[in-house]
Amino acid sequence: MPFTIEKVPSAIHIVLMDSSGNDEDAELIIEIAGKYEGYVSIRQYDDIHDRYEVISLSPSMFKDLIKSINSPIGFHGLDWK
């Protein structure tokens, strides 16, 4: 799957392009400056509603998401406070 990486002053944008043409491209936006530094947003255009669908994750949530990708099925660590 082809992708592009672009750096702007406040973020890094990674666009995953669907080479089949069946799905919309997905964009990962990593904030590198400002109030939301470290936050990661994932967005994909929704043709039906003519807008982007966006999920934003805190730095710790994104790290947990990456760790979870290769984890086995089941319940995993939870810090109780």
C-alpha cells in the first residue's frame, strides 16, 4: 500500500493510500508542536456525509494502541488508581 509522509510546522502527516480504489485514503496526523504536542489523530473522508471522520488519541493511548497490535486476544493490563 503506498503512503506519503509530509512535515508541516506543527505536525507530521502520513497518508495511507488505497491502491485498489475501493476505500478512502486514511491520514495519521502526529502533532509535534503546540498545545496538542504528542497527540495523534486518524482521519478518513466520509463521502456519504461529505466530511472527515476523526479519532484523536492522547500520546499514552496511541502508545497503548501500538503495543496492542501484536498482543494475543484477551484482557490486558489496566492501571487501577
